[in-house]
Amino acid sequence: MPINRNALIRYRTIDQCLQNRFKKWTLEDLIEACSDAIYEYHGIDTGVSRRTVQADIAMMRSNKLGYEAPIVVVDKKYYTYSDKNYSITSIPLNQQDMEVLSEVSGLLKQFKGLNHFTDLNELVSKLEDKIYSQKTQSTPVIDFEKNDDLKGLEWLEVIRKAIAAKKTICITYQSFKAREASSFCFSGYLLKEYRNRWFVLGMPHKRNAHIMNLALDRIQAVEEREEPYRENRTLDLATYYDNCIGVTKTPDQRECEVVFWIDADNAPYVITKPLHHTQKLLSDQDNGKIFSIKVILNFELERELLGFGAKIKVLGPKILVKQIKQQLVKALERYGVKET
């Protein structure tokens, strides 16, 4: 059955709303969300009718598109999924889907190997593996890194839309160190992934506030607010994270040269997978190699270096050498070994 693009946008929007179980969704809420989505994609501000959304829900409940979505009405008012793990994006692919995916994969493969499209290589591999496993009903032959229990992903699309539309959001947030959650208005600028965790960089609407980096898995609620959005006028978002490993940094931090020695057995791993794009080989010795990277000093850098254990020795700068040594001394003390 052919489906127009606006219908697909509405189906996906309704699906995303019903997956967000932190809010009770009335029909009016779903109508507003669909209208906003159509406006964001096409700039059409005509709104979506009540009858259209009701028909969309009926279509999603049916098997005409293969969805058979378990949409139920609670308290005669609120729409939700009876299966909290359901999503229209997780249903098996039909033959039409497979044909479209094959066409897309074939188109993208034309760009593989080109320098400007290196980011497409992994996407094409995922598509090809998905198509192969669906066609043959076999186990996928590629196992990409993922975390199925990762929290906070339900906020990803909500925050992305707010950033794209330059809208203020109210976030209820509790860091690992905080005893209780707090709520504040926030203007988001950039979503960043690091080691399967997502973060949003932006400005809280507080007096004397500074740029903050919030982990999505610590967010408890997100709501739009009719408060002026605070534009980013100082940060170059395209290069903001270029001088660091991870996501922990402040705008005024400056990189320094970090020098480290790696033993001969593990040096090949560091050569084939550099710690940072600025990595340089400084010296080649019999028992190992000396490298340098230019990054800011932060927690993620320390964790990366400590992960090599006895296979690495940090040579500079002095402050980093001191911090690494302190961490190793604490580690020895936990095993009942005292520094001599």
C-alpha cells in the first residue's frame, strides 16, 4: 500500500510519543506533535486534523502496514502502548521495505572509499548485513557495538528537534553526585555521542551560567518552554571537541602535549588505532615507542591512559604524570599493597 511522506512523518511522530511513557498523551497532544513535525519537515503550518490522527492510529493498529501497534486508551483519555518495548521501527521488514533498502544500499555503495564519505562505510555495512540476514533468515554476520540497556535514548529525538527549531526546553536532571533532581530551562546546541552514551551541550538559563554538558541517561523529564532561546554566539560547534578525548571540557581550556611510552607488544595497537587524531610517533625504541597527542586534560583522558595498565608510562606533562601516579597508588592500596 503506497503511503505519502506526511503520513510516514505522522506515524513516526505518534510512535515516538507513545514510546515516551513519562508523559500521558491525549489525542490533542498527538495532534499537536504531528502538526509540529510536519511544520519542521516542510514548513507547512496548516496543522493536522483530529480526523487524520484518528485515522493514523487506526492504520497503525491494523495489519495493513504490518505494524499491528498495540495502542490502547487508558482512563478513556490517554493513548499509550500496552507493550512498553514496542515500536514501529522494531517490526520485521516486509518485501517492499527490503526492496527500498536494497536500492538505498546500492546507491550508498557508490560512495564507499571516497574521502568525503568515509562516515558512510559503517552505514552501508549495517544496511548490507541487515538485508542479508533478513533475506536468508540467518544470524547477522556483523555485530556492531551497542548497549541495549542504555537509558536516556527517549530524549534524543526530542532534544534534537528542540535544537533544530531553536526552542527552549525545561530539563529535570539529576547527576550522579546530586542527592535530588533539579529542573531548569536549557538551550541546547549540540548532541554528542561518546562510548555509546549521549550528551547534550548547551546553556542553562541561570544567572552567571556557563556552558554545560548533560548526560541524557541522567535526564528524568524534558518539556518545551515558551521562553526565549539563547543563541550560541561563542562556540565553534564543528571543532569544539576536536582537542579532547571524551566530552568533559570547558570553552576556555587549552590543549597541551601529552607524551607517553607504550611497550613493544602493544605499540602496534596504538599505531593502528590512535588515541587521538593528533597522535605522532616521537621515538622508536627497542622496548617500545614514544607517542604524543595534543589534547586537554580531563577525566576521559586519564581513564584512557589508565586502561593500558602496566603497558604504558606517561612522560608528560608533569601534572598529568602526578595524577596518573596518584590513581595507581590508590589502586594498589585497594589490593592491600602500599607504595614503597
